[in-house]
Amino acid sequence: MLPLLAALASAPRPACPVEDARYALRTQPSVTAGFQDAETGREWPGGLVMRLHIGASGRTYWWVPWNGGSSGGEHLASTTDVTAPGWHPPDPDDGPRPVGDVEFIAMDENYNLWNHVPVRGGPAPAHFLIPNLRDALWYRTPGDARDGTARQFFDLVRCRHGR
């Protein structure tokens, strides 16, 4: 066990750990995103949530990344405010999911597609696409709370610790 711990301790850290990465919507930089640690439990093993902030409205949306489903793709499940007292992740089978699920397509700096969502302590994607984000924030919200985004492509704009 000791050699394994030593190997893990000496393993190189990712250039930018996902928890330190900050993203902006390519065509609308006031729309920002970032991942943070969360106790997501066995059903959501990534140990992360994504915070999506819409600058124009001031609204924040929360998402739990997940792999799989019948399509084998990567997704984000919307969830309630993770900063609220007593927050717990949604039941994987029935919610609550305030604006549903969306597709999540992550890429490295060369635009090679990932086949998984980010996980706690892992590397940050350089880019990601949420193809149906506009539908989720427009059609799945009440009329007075709609947030429209014309495009859904995010770029890594900084790493909190400068790596």
C-alpha cells in the first residue's frame, strides 16, 4: 500500500485541475461556468457539480455531470442550488431537475472529444459544448425566468491557481 501512495503522491497534477478551471461562453463572456467539489454520492460518482452563471440575468444554474444513459453519452443533470442548506443530489431516476438534463461534450486543447465527464481531481477540459443549453434555459423555465443563449460553446479562460 505504501508504494501505491508514494506513486500517487509523485504523479504529476493535471495542468489545470477541473476544480480550478473557469470557463466563459465563447460568444457571450458574461455567461460563465466552473466545477466544484460536491458530495454527490454513489449515484453521481464524479464528485463535482457545475455552476453556470448568466451575467445578464444574474441567475445561476447548477448541474451534476454524468456518463451513460442508453446513448452512452455524457450529460449534465440540472439540480437545485447546491449552496442551499440541506442540498442533496437529485435521485438519478426522477429528479428534481429544474431545467432537465442536457448533453455535455468536452474536448481537450486540440478539440479531441472526451468520452467522459470531468471528475474531482482530474484535468479540466479545454472546451465544452452544451448543444441543448438554450432549449433548457428558455423552454424549460417559466416565462419571466427565461435565459436565452444563442450559442453553447465554452472555453477555458483561466485556471484559478495559474497552472
